[in-house]
Amino acid sequence: MNNIFIAMQAATAQQGSSWSMIIMMVLIFVVMWLFMIRPQQKQQKELNKFRESLTKGQKIVTAGGIYGTVKEVKEHYVLMEVDSNCTIRVDKSAIMRDPSDK
């Protein structure tokens, strides 16, 4: 009789530890989402908004570190003037920020 009682207690303890493991995994995921994924999504939305709001004459910096001024905005690319009489075509996804932002 004692052996059955001990086996039932052990089974109950294992169920409790599996629930605590599941709760711990959920908490880890929630913390990762709050501190890593959510801020990255917010930053990406702001970057996309900046790229869509580009206008002629605005100063920009590319991902490669090229500074220039927007000369013309198209759907997928921007014509960027890097020096007088020197214009290059840059994909919008390569534009990272306004040089006045730090």
C-alpha cells in the first residue's frame, strides 16, 4: 500500500515540474519579445516611414556610408547627388538615416 502511495506522489510531482517548465518557457519568450523583438519591429517601422517620406533636397546617408542629397525620388530607388555634377542611383532599402540624426 505504501508503494502505491509513493508512486502517486512521484507522478504528481512530475506533473507539477512539467507545468513549471512550461510556465518558465512562456516567461522567457515574453521577456525576449519585450526586450528584443518589439523594439526591433518599432525601429524597422520608423525606418520604413523615413524611406517613404524622402523628398527632393533632403540630406541622407546610405548603408555604405555615402553622404548625399536626394535629387529625385522614384518608386524603388533614389537619385542621389554626392558631389556637384555627380549623381548615383541608390536603392531605397540602402538608405539608412538623415545625417543630422545621431
